Amino acid sequence: MKFEKEITVEVSCNIEELLKILKENAFELKEVYDIKDIYMIDKKYKNIEDKLELLKHTILIRDIIEENKETKQITYKYKEYDENGNITKQGKTNCKINSIEEAVNLFNALGYEKLININDHLLVYANKDDEFVIECVNNKHIYIEIEDKCNYIDKCYKSDEEMKDVINKYNLPLKQNNYYAKKVLDELNEI
């Protein structure tokens, strides 16, 4: 399993205002893509009240749609949390597949059912110093994610604190001072 560090914040402004702030700070659009996730839950865990614990028992059937290619895969995400719900360790593993429908059918046969759909429209922005992934989730919420390894600039963030400082230095309008926003949890809580 590949372990990684990232932080995710939800912004309190609309996408136009956010992009204006990024452009004022010399960020340029580097990539646009969509991810359609089907979260599948083992039926024996579907009644767990603690949503973070519930999500530990999910598998994602994922369709990544880029400009020139499409990747279908099964993804398992592993996360550990502290007593405040902050992510302390996370990783994921992927397995490419040929068909989303066949994967759903396989997991249904194994005793899983659909928990939730998450549709992300992602915009990757970078300037000479930093890189952000803007996530527009289910046409309702806007998040900014920073991953430890950048794809478009030669930089690796060494700690969560360094990534938090990056968010803060641009005075981005945050919905809360929560650096571990959980988009799936937000969507589950709205259902």
C-alpha cells in the first residue's frame, strides 16, 4: 500500500471567487479531469453509526476521466484518525479493471451494496511555489487538496504543518479551520 500525506480544506466562496484568488497569486491551470466514485459497503457493516468507522469498510469503484484517456479501477483507502477525527495516517491501493458495471456486480455478489456516489470535477493549479487540486464535489462543495508530492512543480511537502502554512499564506476563504475535511463524510451527513 502506498502511504501519503495530504490535507483537504473546504472553501466558503464560489468557484469564480476562488479562481480569481488563485490567478491573483500567479496560479495557472495545469490539468482538468473528473472522477466518478461508487462507494461500496460490505452489508454487515452498513449500520455502523460512526461514519468514520463505516468508511473504513468501503471499497471505491472509480472511473477517472481525463482529456485523452479513461481509467477504471477499484480503490481501497486506508485511514487512521486521532481522537479529534484528524487523519494521522493514510494510504491507498488501486487495481485497474475493464468495466465499472462488472466490478459493481462482483462486489454485489460478495455481499456489498452501494453506499454513495461522489462525482468530482478536479482542477489542478500551480504557481512557481505551490500546487493545489480544486475539487468540485457533487456540484455542491468546493475543496482544496494539497498532496505531499506535487505533479507540476518540483516540490515535495514534508509535513502537514508545511501544507497548512501554504493554505494560510494565500488567505483562502475557508469554511472552517479544518485541514482534514472529509468530502464523503460531508455528503453522507447530508443524506
